[in-house]
Amino acid sequence: MSRIGKNPIDIPSGVEVSVGASEIQVKGPKGTLTTPVHETVEYKIEEGKVFVTRTDDTRLARGQHGLRRTLLANCVEGVSKGFAKGLEVIGVGYKVSVQGKKIVLNVGFSHPVEFDLPAGIEAKAEGVKLTIEGIDKQLVGEVAAQIRRVRPPEPYKGKGIKYADEIIRRKAGKSGAK
């Protein structure tokens, strides 16, 4: 039995889950999300909880059991609380600003880099810290990764864009001649 798949998903107050033939729709105070269903997984809604079970014990069903439960749990958490990812811009003269639906990054290039935010994602900049927020966990993580790719942190001085909880392994520079 899947350790993740067997855990029920609590439905918080204000969140509505409806199971359809091809997808599950989750409505909450922050918005609406959908996740696809798989034919080897069944969903039952009882007493404010969603129970995810598999129809048979094939390798495919075992693989989908935990995956589909986690995707649904992420939808429920997203429409109730939302997701956030923090980034830090480190370097002399490096800065970040948010202008409407656009992030402007000054990270050592000859020009500022502009990054357009997709629908459903908001950003806040406070000094060198940038916070990406939204209801879709996958989209929040992907946008944060794309912004980090503009100037990944380097190992010698640590300059670049890094996740707030990321630890950069530092290397020693060249040693001088004796």
C-alpha cells in the first residue's frame, strides 16, 4: 500500500471538491484548480475528507496512487492557502523590482532583464528579496526556476539569484604565487 496514497485529504471549510469523469475540480477562496484523474484510481468524498484508492494492484496503479493523491492535495492547499517561493538577489549593484505584471532584474548585464509573469502569479520585491506567489504549486516553482536561470549563483563569491533557503557551496579561489 502506498504510504502517501492511503492518507486521506482533509477538505478545509470554504473549499469545494467535485469529481468528474476526466478531472477533479477544486474551488476555494483563492480560485479554482483542476487536476486530471486516472482510470486506475478512485476518489470518494466522505465527512469532509477525500479518500484515494486504487482499483487493482498493477504496477501502473501503484505508481499512480500516491501521485494522484499528492496532486489533489496540492490543489486543495493551493486554493485555500496558496504557495510562495522566495528568491534572493546577491551581488554589488544587483537589484530587483516589480512593475505591474513584469519583473525587472538588474543582475550585472549591460541591460536590465525583464521577465513577464504568467496569469495567476504575483510577485513582491523588498530590497534584494523577491517572493513569487500563486495557487498552482507547479507554476510557482517553474516561474521561480526560470527567474533563477537568468543569473544562477556562482560558487566563488556567491553572486547571482538563489532560492531563499538554498545554501551555496563556496569554493576557494586561486592561491597567490609564493
